[in-house]
Amino acid sequence: MDLIIIGLLGGLITGISPCILPVLPVIFLTGGAQSARFDGEALPARRSRPYLVIAGLMLSFTLVTLAGSLVLGLLNLPQDIIRWLGIAVLLLLGVALIVPKLEELLEKPFQWLPRKEVKNRGSGFGVGIALGAVFVPCAGPVLAAIIVAGSTGRIGIDTVLLTVSFAVGVAVPLLVFALAGRGLVQRIRAFRARERGLRIAAGIAMIALAIGLVFNVPQALQRLVPDYTAGLQQGLTEQQGDALDLGGLVTDENRELSNCTDGATVLETCGQAPAIRGIEAWLNTPDGAGIDLKDLRGQVVLIDFWAYSCINCQRSIPHVVAWDEAYRDSGLRVIGIHSPEYAFEKEVDNVRAGAADFGIDYPVALDNTLSTWTAYRNRYWPAHYLIDAEGTVRHIAFGEGNYATTEKLIRELLQDADPEAALPQPTEVADTTPEVGSTTRETFLGSSKDVNYGGDGPYRAGRGDYAFPSEQPDDSFALDGSWQIETQYATPADDAGGSIRLSYRAGEVRAVLAGTGEIVVHRDDGSIRRISVEGTPRSYALVEGDAHDGTLTLEVPGGVQAYSFTFG
């Protein structure tokens, strides 16, 4: 049941994300407008068309995502053939809507059906099938889990349930949009005499989408639109990462990667880097030869997990390219591990073209079976693993952002490897990571998420002693005292209690707390507020007013669990 709920939530978030924008005109015109019913029509439109368009999209997207890669591999067919067939069908259907003669030709195989059915503007199911084959949503945590399972052949009932529920979640916003389109067309009288014009507009939209997909235009447009759902996707990962089994299997080779905290500001020691394995092809190496990390001892290595159609990766790659150019002569070796989200990203020519578009000339490994991804227990596109000259992983950063910290640590490792090295000035690539909002992002205190931790030393599961840092970064929290850190919350380890210091930017600050006890909130203006906590987790208001920058210190007694802070 949990997986179904997670899949639905992940799909709903994806269904309202910027990645859905390129298909909306086709959904509006073919699924909505063409099912409009006008007064006095001798032949009413097929009212089920929006549902059949979305059903076709759900079916083909589910099958392609879950089993497309394995089936094509068994048939020894190119991995991007489904995408090209989908584009061809979209183009053909688009032209047919504009050219009646072609439409009649396409209808001939179906002349055994009742004539009313054929003349009824079609069911729309075929359009949905074609859309599902080319549909490329942003890869959030749920889709990442599905893709890993499909690519590695670990498909069980849980994966099927997760995939179907995700597809249903995506379909709901699209269906709402299609039905809204139908309602709009029916209410505007001018459309009643322009049924032919609507069909031509739908055809043009389908042709435009098909041509745009050939030249990757939708991805370029998506890069221009901030991902306003990033915070929601991240929250789903933090709360449900264990249920999704993100990151692959834990083995003796990669067990110590748990010692690294995501986006840490200091170097950590996280065990020897797992070997690069299961690579189908190498780009930008002499004669396509592979690379063994053991041969790179004495050099600093940055491993970048990416996929060329991943919007988040496209915003991250300029930083990686700049680091390679700036520090290659100083001993940095960058290796791109191309771990595909979709079947068409497994084609070596597609990856080669994508690498060329981004100016990548460092080695790129095609991890088509996600073997290296799994060995590194990776979770996201993109992900950066920084390895020192002795072959030890020293830093991990998931997702976008944190570039200044990663570069600072690269420089530290290069200096450690060669104290005489003359390093160039730091790179100056603009950080285009979208702003989730004008306030501090939601801050979780459980061990599954600690990128907002601003204290000294590591922050990880288990009991530990903490102290406030002398200088705390903006938009972060720090602990003081003895604390027990669990997956979802933090709680004082004994009756003496502990303190939390929170730096924030917001007008309203709330805390999700549980247990029994009274917390004392100290504001930086000297005021004090006491809040009684009782029972299961719920949200308590700490600050209310106009937006401002501030600092809170919370005295938390033993028996109270702190889950998160939210800001408004």
C-alpha cells in the first residue's frame, strides 16, 4: 500500500512539473478540443476521447519504462527505436489531421468498423500510445527507482505496482487539462464553426512536437523554466527513500560510502572507490579503451553521474566541464558515468552527440545496465563523487547546487596530492540552480536528509554529542548537546535535553514535533515563547509575521522528537 501511495504522489508531482509542458498543447487539442460537443451537431464528438488519449499514454509509458529496455535487448534492436517510432507516428497522425486524403488512407484498415466510429474523429488511443513512447518526464525519486529496476531486470510485483501507480499519478493532471480544454472550446461560440480549424491546429501541434523532439527543443525550453516542483520531489525522497530502495545493494566494497554525508562542507573518509564496471562503451578515450581507477592513483578523480536528456544534469554539466578545463593540468581527472534514464539514452551515437553539445571532452562511460550506478549506491541525476589520490571517496554531492563547496574540496585534494601545485583561480560559472522559493527550504532533521545541517563535524544516524559552531551558515540548523538521530527525526539522547539553533529566511516558521514536553523558543530579538508538545507529529507555529532573516534557538527536552522545520 505504501508503494502505491508513493507512486501516486511521485506521479502527481511529475504531472505538474515543467517537464510536462511540451505535451500540453497536444493534450489540449487532440484530447480536449476534438472531443468538444456543440449544439446542433449531426455527429457528436466521441466523449471518451480525453480518457482514451491519457489511457494510451499511460499504457505505452508504463510498458516502455518498465520493460522496453529489456525487450529491445532480447530482440537485439536499437535502444532508441521506440522513441523514433513514436515520433514517426506523431508526425504521421499530425499530417493526417491536416490532409483529409491521408486520413482516409489511414482509415482504410478500419472500414469494417461501423462508419460512425470511423468518422467520429477517432478514439485518440493511438495518439496516446505515440505520446507515451516519447514522453520524457523529469526523473524524480520514484521514476529513478523504476528505471533502475527495469534496467537491471529486478522487476517484481512491487516494481509493477509502483510503475502503474506512478503512471496513474501523472495521468490525473493531464486528464484534468484535457477536460478543461474540452470545456473551454464548448463555451466559446467562435469554435463552433471552426471544427476543421481545430483539427488543423491539432495536427500542427503534433507535427511541431515531433520535429521538436528530433532536435531536443523541449529540453532546451525546460531548462529555461525553473523546476518549481524540486522541493516536493526532494521531500518525497527524504520521507520515502527507504521504501523506494534507492541506491542499489550494500556490499563490502561500497559499505563505507555511508560515511559520507550529502553535500558536506568538509572532506570525509568514505572507503575505497568501487570499481567502474559493466560499461558498454567508452567515449573520449584512446581507441575507446576503458579506465581502471587503480591506474589513476596519485591523481584526484571526480566521477559525475549524468544522463544527456536530464534537465538537472544539463544545468550541472557546465560546472563539471569548467573544473575539467581549469584543473586537468593540476592533476584532476573527470570521468562521466552516463547512466541512462530512458532506453534511447543507451545509444552510443546519441550519447556522443549529447556530450559534444555540452562541450564534454573528458572520458565518458556508458553505464547502460546501471552497474556502476548500483555499485556506488547512487540516488540522483546528477551526482558527484570526489576521490583522492589514494583512491578513497572523500565527498558526495547529490543533485544540483553546492558547486562552490565541491570546487573548494577539489582544490584541497589537489593541494594535498601535490603541495607544490600552482592552482588556477576558482572557476566563475554561474549557478543556475532554480530557486525553489524566496524562503529557506524545508529542513529535515532525520538522517535521511542533512544538507541543511550547518554544524561542525558529521551528522548521521545514531547517538552523538554536538556543539553549536562559532559561525553558522544562513538557512541551516545546528545542534547542541547529546542527540539521538533517527531516520525521520532527532531527539535528545537523555533527560538533560538539547538545543537546536536555526538560521532562516521567512515570515512564518513552523516545526513538526512529537512526543511529550515543553520546548522554549528564543528569538534573536530577545523574546521567549513556550510551546507545549503532546502526542503524534504535528506542526507547531514558532514565528509569525513579515518576511525577514532571523535566528531561533530551541530548548528541547528529552521525550520530544523534532522532525522538520517549514517556512512561509
